[in-house]
Amino acid sequence: MRNYRVGVVGLYRGLGPARVFDLMPDCDVVAGCDIDARALERFGALFPQARQYGAYDEMLTHGLDIVFVASPVPLHCRHTVAALEAGCHVLQEVTLAGNIDECRQILAAVQAHPRQKFMLAENCCYWAHILSWREMWGQGLLGDFMYAEAEYIHDTRHLLRQADGSPTWRASMPPMHYCTHSLGPLLKVTGERCVAASGMSVTSGFGRCRPHVGAFGNGQRGDLPVRAKSGTEVAILQTASGGVIKILVAFGITREPMFHYYSIYGTDGVLETSRPPTSPLQTNAWLDSVPHLNNMIEMPITENVTDAPPEAAQGGHGTAEYMMIQDFVASIRDDTPPPLDIHAALRMALPGMCAHESALNGGQMVEIPDW
């Protein structure tokens, strides 16, 4: 069995998945790249045998088989395209790209290099409850799709500025561009495709935050990019089958702890996750096929896959990264399509970009491309 040589770019988010790649029996983490010396130092402590790079183009000359792209979103397109052109398979962090044109560029690069595998690292699709829901949906227990919704609530206002007060890349990212954690699992479970989007932005209150958070401190508010003036966006998405999906992405709401919420309504049943402070996570279900129900069924299905090895939780989000990377490496080894290929990635990412475009135009419906 050959070993795949893995390089990681972006060693803050990339460090956890690098640990998971190292658990794969046919993968060796041989290179890491970041412009931050502290990130390189942490990487070197975990992977002393790996080469450290401050320049991405130099890392691509290392003779890599796989590149995990975990750099900031504005760099995703350039880093992914360069890795594909260098002959590498690519597992790329979410979201797909910074705008629709960059999504098109990644698609063209994937199509131009059919021997290389590309997969979007949408780890939320690999939580245990989502995997269970997909199996239940495939068994027909919920009937035909009607409606679904998802929420991602995460107060990230403290991440909008550097230590010197200058905006970070997150400050110019519309919240709904980061919709794949919410929309991705819904599409993965149901197989639906979104065809049109309407969006609205919440522009009130985003400049206010708790004193200890530090974002927008020292009276610095007016110099942030216009798109950062809203930390909360809502999308209403029409699906090809005639169903509807509602997505809420909120990065400027005071609510702890952060959480993801999902619900799916079919003609024969309902699945929904619990919300904090209910802990641990559980699935609540109503199924017409179960006679004499008087209330929702409580299913103790959490984020973690029960039969994963103990070390599988090193990726950062329970067992999700382990299951995801296992699938990605298997697609290379077996020469099969990656489960979250470029077309799945586009169907998860483009609706959010179109919903934000709609929000900028008063909520007018925007057609979602289907490339």
C-alpha cells in the first residue's frame, strides 16, 4: 500500500485535520504552510518530521499527493487552483470561495484536472445525527420533502479585528456566504437542490458588543467594509421539487453557547435537533409510520459516531473530521467520486451568495446557477 504525502496550508484551522490525516494508515503529513511563525511552531511540535513553509508556492514543489486547504476564505480559490495544477488532490475547507466568479474558477480547475479529486470539507455533513438522518431519509421514513430550516448562531465579533485594530478577512465576508454548515447537511440528507434565493440582512445592533469582546473597540466602526455592517442574514430558498428551506446565519447575536440547529419536514415525518441548554444533543422525531404516538420521539443521537476509534475526535469537531477525511482518502484510493465533490460544493455554497445578492437588492428573488 502506498502512502499519500499530505501538505496543509493554513495551520490554525488546519492543525486538527492534520492530526486526523496522520491517523490514516496510508497518509503521511510531510509539509505545512503558514505566514504566521507561531502557527508553524505549533505545527512543527506535532509533526517534527514535516517540512515547514512560509510560501505556499514553495510547498507545492514538495512532491505532494494531497493538499488540505485551510487558509482564509479569500485565498481558497487561488490555493485550490494552484494545488490542482500542481497535480495534487484537494480537500478544501468551507466555504467554497469568496464570490461566484471564484466558484466558477474552481469548477473550471476541477474539470481541467479530472485525475485529481476535489472535495469540500463540509464537516457538518459527517456529524452522527446527520448521517443517521440521511439513512432514515433514504429508507423513506419521512416521505417527500416539504420544508427544512437550519440556524448557525455563533458570536464571532471578537474575530473581526486584528490586535492593531485593522479588519480581519471575516469583516468583509457576508454572513450568508458562510451558509454551508447549515445548508450542506440539509441537502446531503434530502438530495434537494436550491433553484432560487431571497435574502434579508439585519443591520441593527451589530456595532454593539459586550465590553470584554473587544470588537469595534476604541470607537472604530466607520472604517469597516460595508458588508460587515450586518452580522446576521436570513435566506429563503426555493428547491427544485417545490419545497422551501430557511437558513439563518448569525455572527453578531449575543447568545451562548454557539450552536447549529436543523429541522426537516417531510410528508410522513419530521426530524429536528434539540437546542442548548439541552445537552447532550438529541434528535426529536415524529414518524407517521409509528402508531399511537402522543409526542415527539427523543433519540439520543449526538454529533459523534459511536463506532469511531477514541483518537477520532482530534479533528476539532468530534468525530466529524475523521469520518470526512476517511471518505476523502477512500475516494482517492478506490478512484471513486468524492462524496462532497465540486457539484455538491456548488449546490451548498452558491445559494448563500445569491441570497446575499438578493439582500442587497431589497430581497428580490435571485436565480441560483446550476453549472
